[in-house]
Amino acid sequence: MIKFFKRRHIKRLGFSLVLAAACAVSSVLWAQTDTPAAQTTATAPDAQVPASARRQGIRPCVECHEGFYSITKTKHYVRSDSRTPGAQGKEQTAAECEACHGDLTAHQNSPRTKGLVPITYGKKAPIGQQNETCMNCHENGSRIHWPGSAHDRSKVSCAGCHRMHASQDPVMVTETQASVCFDCHKDRRAEMHRTSTHPTKTGFIACSSCHASHGSNTRASLQKASVNLTCFQCHADKRGPFLWEHRPSQDDCTHCHSAHGTNSPPMLKVREPYLCQQCHSTSGHSNTAMTGIGTNPADNTIALRMLGRSCTNCHMKVHGSNHPSGARLQR
């Protein structure tokens, strides 16, 4: 019993000694923090603090730029994706806004100072400088043909089409993409409002369904290597191969059709039979049997047009035929 009490008192005495030593060390450290040298270090100016330590992410920016808080709902602010500015700010390697806009320390000290932001949506920074900021991350994939593309040569900025801070970028949505393109391509807007057009107004297809807005190695920045291959993405039944081919349609769809819209269905450049007669002469055709008017070929041709005859009434397989007797594209 006596041994038990001795052990118990010895343990309590050891704990008391440890606690006393800890208190002594903490008092010494506290006394050191009150020295003038320690106070000078704690109140050092921000200029002596590393830039990465001063960066505070998006919060200081949205205090003034409230409308830009919607960037937190975009793909540029995915915390789990280390490539995005949102994740970079979290990791203290680059602040969220500063990842695109550069060091904002001077801008925070003097908000009215101009020329501090590398990318300003529209007017302050040079277009090349703005696009270079975007291309630091978006240089691969569909943007590989951007240098030297039509939009690049025309000095179009990325922010001229895209809304980086918007939760839903209009140019990335099928229903609203055409309205963004029409801001510059006004002639295409007029064509799209004709009687026979592609269903862009209803949002069924977008401009990017046919064109690569960031550039390609084809004419008119088409998505595919040729006009026909682009059209065949939707019009696969016109692709062939056919036993009997109509050569112009297999060469280029735009020989007969205007892709952005016309007033002659189905998007023909000229209505029939005038379109066909640009290549096919009426001489030798059985006009008399079709109209029953006189024997003068000139009179029969005029009558044929006046009566609204269409070549496809008989030659309906104008893109090609696989019928053994379809040499004249009639079946």
C-alpha cells in the first residue's frame, strides 16, 4: 500500500515539473515577441512580402466588380481541376483573377490607374496581348489553327466572342451562337432570314456545325476537308457512291445550293428550270411532247418556263441514282 502511494506521488511530481518547464519556455517566447525587432518584423510593409503571400483570390476583386462573381459558375473556376484559375488560387501558386489579369497590387492601391490589366474586355489592352493571355492555356485542340486564321488576321479578340465571366457563354450555346456571329457577319444574318435556310434560328444547328471559328486548313474555315464532306455530316444520303452520278453535285454542293439561305427551295441559287439550264441546253429535249405548243423550239422553251415546269419533276435523282436504268437520273 505504501509503495502504491509513493508511485502515485512520484508521477504527480513529474507532471508538475513538466508543466512548470513548459510555462517557463512560453513566457520566454512571449517576452521575445514584445521586443522592438519582433514588432518591426510583424509590421513590415507589404512590399517586403512575397507576391504569392499577398494574393487573396477573387474576394478583393468582387468587392468592386460584383458582376464578375459569376465566374465561379464557369469552367474557369473548377476547384478540382488544377488547370483552372480557381484551383490555382486555392493552391497559392497564382491568384484566381491574377491568373489572367496579372499582378493587381498596383490596381488595388490605385483602382483608377490604367494599363495595369493585361486583358481588358474590349479596348484598353492590345488585341494580341489579350489573345496571348488566353492562348497560354488554350493553345491546343481546336485552337491549333488560330495563328493566321481569318479571325486572327482580322484582329478579333477572344473576348470579342466569348464571355469568360458569364455562367453561360452565348457562343457556346447552340441556340444563341448565331446571334454572336451575326454581330460581324451581317450579310449572313440577312441570308438566314430568307424563305429557305438551315434551321439556325430554331437552334437546331449552329454556325460551328459547319465552320471552325478558331481556324482550319480549309477554305471558309470549314470543319471538314471540303464543302461536300461538311454537308455529308447531315446529308449522308447524298454522299453516294452512285452507279449514275450527277457530276456537279459530287464536285461541290455550292454549285447549286447557297448554304446560308435563299428564296428558292431547297436553298437553290436560282429556281428551276433556270438553274439547270445554266449547264443543260434545251435543244434536243422533247419540249413539244411536254407542252404541246407549236413546233418552234424557242416558243416551246418560253412556254416551258411560263408554265413553271421543274426539271426534277422527271429527273428527281439529281444527286445520283443506283437504279440500272437511272442513267438520266429519272429513277
